[in-house]
Amino acid sequence: MTPKLSEHYEKRKPSAIRQAQITFSKREDKDQIKVINLAIGNVSLPMHPAMQSRLRALGTSESPFEGGIVKYTPSVGTDECRDAFLNIIHSEGFESDYLNCVVTDGGSQAMELMMLGVCGPNSSIPMLLLEPAYTNYIEFGKRLSIPIIAAKRTINDIGRFNELDFQKISNIIDTKKPNGLVVIPGDNPTGQFLNQE
């Protein structure tokens, strides 16, 4: 019997960002070009100083990794980790006393869980993204059968997206009635900077 991929996998296409990386890796002159990789996360920015300190301390006697063993953690994450995330939210000026913090394997898993929790699978209720939208989130919507709508933006000649049009976003919310709005922080290549005014 010949193995056969599912129709879902047969129709999958690589994202333009990842395809560009693959294509670039095949160039003969790639070693002569300085590349700033903005494809996945904020890879060109330095880690937060606290994270750098933790990284340097991994082998010290105070570290839980001192013996070279990485133990499984509880499904919801450790109290220390959850408290750290809630403290970050609180330090930004938001109320965190009634938040339920769940630690996941990564941002993609968290986003998929959020989409299922907010819209549900096979939903007729959309999720609203602000462009530029991260390709994974669009693909999650397709896989989970959750409609994705986007607030369109244009990019100017110097490579910057135009400012967010809050009236346009409000109109989309009024007409399409999404169950959620995804706002990605400005330190991410797909993120948005929102002026607090």
C-alpha cells in the first residue's frame, strides 16, 4: 500500500516568509550578504537583561538545571513562571488579580488555544487581525475552520506600514462582529505600535 497524505497536507503551501528563507539559502552569493532575519520573531533584538542573567546562570549551583536535567513541569506551568507573567502584565498598569495564566509550549500553541477558546472550532464567528498579519495565525484559522478577517494597511516607499485607522477598525467590528482582536506588540516584525493617546 502506498502512503498517502491527507487532502489538508496536499493543499498546504509554505508561507512566503519561510519560502524566501529557503530560496535565499540556495544563493551562491549568500555569504557575501549581511542578512537581518525578521522572519520569525524579534530575532535581531537583544534579550531582556533578566533573561541574559538567567542564561548565564544555567550551570550555577542555584539553577534548577545545574545537574543537566530538564524536568517536566506541571501542565499549567510552575507558580513562579505564572506569577512572573502576571507581574509583567500588572507592571504595565493592568489589573491582573482575576487573570488565569496558562503557560504553553510556545506562542503558536497559545494562539491556537486562544482562537479555539474565543471563537470555537468550525465557527461562523471571525477573529480580527491587524495587518501585517502573521502567516501562522491565518493558517490556524484555516485548519480550525475559524474565519479570519483583517484590517488592511498599506506599506510606504520606506518600508513602513501606514498608521492604524481606528475608525476603519471600529467599522469592521460593527459590521463583521468578530469575537476577538489580535494585537501583536511593536517589538515583533508583524507587530503594531499603538499610541496611547
